[in-house]
Amino acid sequence: MELNFTPAEIADIVQAHATRGNTHEIVRGIASLSTARTGDLSFLGNPKYKPEVATTAASVVLLPADYVGEPNPGQLFLLVDKPSVALVRLCTRVERLLWPTPAPGIHATAVIAPDVKIPASATIGPLCIIESGARIGERTHLQARAFVGRTAQIGDDCWLMPGVTVTAECVLKNRVRLQAGVVIGSDGFGYEFIAGRHEKVPQLGNVIIEDDVEIGANSTLDRARFSQTVIGAGTKIDNLVQIAHNVVIGQHCLICAQAGISGSTTVEDFVVVGGQAGLAGHLTVGKGAKIDGQTGVNSDLDPGSFVKGSPCLPYNLEQRINVLRKRLPDLFRRVDEIESRLEKPSAPV
């Protein structure tokens, strides 16, 4: 990735409040403070790296407005409210250059049912399949090999990356972004043991994904056994996440990679689920709860909880237990020594 921005263009994009120093270098790349070279832009997103600002070779540095210090010769400091947010603004501009919006139109290899109307503003890529009764919204883009099942509904300004599958009767509202390989509406994992064998339970519901949801590559969301599996507005789901049937996830949640949520569990608004965490079924996770990575949740969580471990405990308690766990070998050695001394016969008086 090579950029081509003047310092003035960068200052405008990141909405800098003030500047210190000056540089005539064209910004050609983005790098960390420690690895940046002349022509790079860097930023102070974590106070831990503040000492590196004085030694960085970056030509342009994004810094918080209260930063105290002067740039080196030929270096420009841009003072902003939040350097990480300012960098997002710049990367959003770069993303548009790297992956421009596809031109509207339908590729000749797409297979579209005769009753499906494609808006003139939409893009249907190579080898896409759209079945009867489906709806495609304005300015929505289906990249290569996307599949939209019978009567599925795709809203406006959605983006389906290559190989995405949206099965029958599922609903995506507006501005939904699905990365490559996402499956929406796979059958829920439901079986009854009847006469010595596992008999499949029909999964008759669907999946509803609200506005502004983003889902990472190869994640799967199962259709409900009945009614709906629901993902609330603004929620972001990472790669390789499994959402089971009849799960309801609230608004603006974060679900990190390889997490799994079992059937009929409700996750309320603003919950954060760490990577590889597992949630048992038929639970309620209260609003604003935080679940650490690799945590196993097998009971309801109160709003605002912060838990860790498997089975989960309050975060600070689990941290204390982890510290004590490291001392167990020494504790057992000391107990063995005490038992050994107690078992020795005392000397005769």
C-alpha cells in the first residue's frame, strides 16, 4: 500500500485542531512510531508508546491535543482529539482508493430469477445466484459467487463479499456488510433422540440482521427453530463466530473471533464477548457486560458484569485465583514437608 497525500491534505482529512513544525514530504505510508521512516505517517494511540514520539522518524505524527513536546526538524505534529479516530478517518479515505465502489450493473454470468428486480444502482458480480422472490436494495453490491435464497430480503447500501450465502427468507436491513464466506440462515443444530437414533428437528424460522451490522469472514448464523435469530443494529461480529438458532443479540455489541453462542441465549445491548468465549444456551447476558477471551459462561450475567475463566467468575476474583494457582506447587511442597515432620516419631525424653 503506497499513499500519496500532502501534509495539508492529511491535516484536512483528520480534522487537526492545531499543528507544530513543518514538513514538505509526501505521505507515502503508515507505520508504528518505532518503525516509521521519512515519508511515513504515525500516531500515538496508546500512552504506553509516548516515549517513542521523540525518536520517531515519521514525517507526520498524529498526537492528542494535550501533547507536550516539539517536533524534530522536517517533522509535522498534527494535534487532534483522538489520534486513533483521526487515523480511522484517513484509513477510510485510503480504503475508498484501494477498493473503489463497483460500477452498477449485472455480470453476464449471474443467475437471477425472472421475478427479481435489480435496482439500476446495484452491482451483481460474476456467478451470483438470486432466487425467486428475493429483494435487492438500492446501491447494494454482491461480489462474485454470492447467493441470495428464495424470498430473502437485502436492504439498501449492503455489501456482500465473495462467497457469501444468505439463505431463504432471511432479512438484511440497511448498510449490512458481510465478509467472504459468511453464511446467514444455516439450519440450527436441533435433533431429538427417537427410537435409538437422532432425528432432525425442522428449523422453520429465519435470521434478521438490523442496520449497520458487520460480520467477519466465515462466520455462521443459524436460522431459528421458529421465529427469528436476531442481530441488533450496529453490532460487529468478528471472523469464525458461531451464532446458534434463536439467539437474540442486542444493539452495538462486539463479538470477537471464534466465539460461540448457544441456542436461545439473549445478549443485551453493548455487550463485549472476547475471542474463543463460549456461552451456553437459554441464558441472558445483561446490558454492557464484558466477557473475557476463552471464558465459559454457563449462567445468566447481570448488567455491567465483567467475567473471566471457565466456568466464569468475576474478573478480579479470577485474576487473583490465577496468581495463587502459580504458587500451588510450592504450597504442596511445603505441605509435604510439614506432613513428613509430623509423621516422624519424636525423640524419647
